[in-house]
Amino acid sequence: MELTLAEFLTGLFSLIFIIISIFVGLKITRKYSEHKNIEFLLVGITWIGIVFPWFPSAITLLLVIFTDILLSPETRFILGFGFLPAFLVIWLVAFTEITYKEIQKKLLIIATVVCAILQVTFIALVFIDPSLIGMQVGLFHGTFTLFTRIYLLSILLTFFITGIIFARKSVKLGDPEIKLRGKFLFLAFTFYTAGAILETLLPFTALTAVLIRLIMILSAFAFYFAFILPETIKKILIKETSVDEISS
């Protein structure tokens, strides 16, 4: 099966993005065993979870290259989007553990109920009739129904808003290293949200395929630096920040 340039680049850069993101997520989760801080375990799992929408494209590329088997629409929808509410709950556990500990239990009960309803509804609709979720257009692109757009937008906005709140609270703290983490978190969630939105707005071309996934790759690196920053870079950035603050 021959692929167009746009299809090949979509699959290739999706695969690169996923490999980088899995590496980032696993590296962050490993810090849990070092520091015994549940935050690292939760945010590492979260990052791997929120790149699931790009898994079908990467897997499709490998299937086209090595086999004659293709993913069914049901598999694509469930793999790519069916488990996002579960990962959102995991992220909200980490978010409330750090920011809103006093009302954590109430927020998580509400979030868990809403996310469970969304996830069950989404998966049920896939099995009832995949066209209720969307239509596949070619191997790597598709269109979504109003329900799916609302479903994805609500999850995306929740990730973005809570991520920005998390970042702002970190920046406001006095510790230079935590401030730096907040700045990288701001970049990570901004790049991720921008890439996800552009994915739905821009036409499907080779250029947009590469551009969007490069933005997503930048988000993965920013997320990595927010939690695992090499000492040399940390010292340079913290020193530059201190000099700027003194100058101002």
C-alpha cells in the first residue's frame, strides 16, 4: 500500500513524538522510586496517557510498512480517545495533591463521576455505531461528530486550565528551581494545547503534519525539563533569571 508524503510524515512524526513522550513519561515515573513522591508517578503516567490520540497514526504507519493489516475504526477511536478521561482523573489527582489539597476529595469525586460517564458513553457509542463518533478519511485523518468534539474539547481545556494554574502557582513560589519548573510547565501545556487545536483546524498536508508534531515534541521536552532538568541547564537558567531580576 502506497502512502502519500503527507500520510508518511504524519505517521513518522507521530511515531517520533510517541517514542519521545514514552521516554519522558517513564523517566519521570522513575523519580518516584528515588524520592517516594507520588507526584512524579502520576504526572509521568499522565504524559504518556495524553499522547494516546497520536498512537493510531504511528501504529498505522508500522502496519502499512510491515503488514497488510489496518486498524478498524473502532480500534482507532478507542485506542486514541477512549481512555483520555481516565488519564484526566490521574492528572487531577496530581493537580489537587499539589494545589487544592483541602478540597481534593470533593473535586476528585465530581471529576471521577463525570469522567466515568464520558468514558462509558464514548466507548458505548463506538460499539453501537462508530459513525456516532466520527468518520475516517484516509489512513491518518478523520472527521468527528459534535459529541466527540465537545468530548475532546472539554478534556483538552481541563488539562490546559489546570496545567496553567499549576504552572502559575509554581512560578509564584520563592524557590528559583520551582519557578523554573512552572515556566517549563506553562510552555508544555501551551504547546500541547496549541498542537491539539491546530490538528483539527489546519488542512491535512505534509507541512502541517510536520509543523503540528514538532510543536507536540516541543511540549514533551518542556514537560521533561519541568521535572527532570540537567544540572548544567538548571544553573544557567536560574543564574540568568537571578541576573534579570536584579537588573529590573
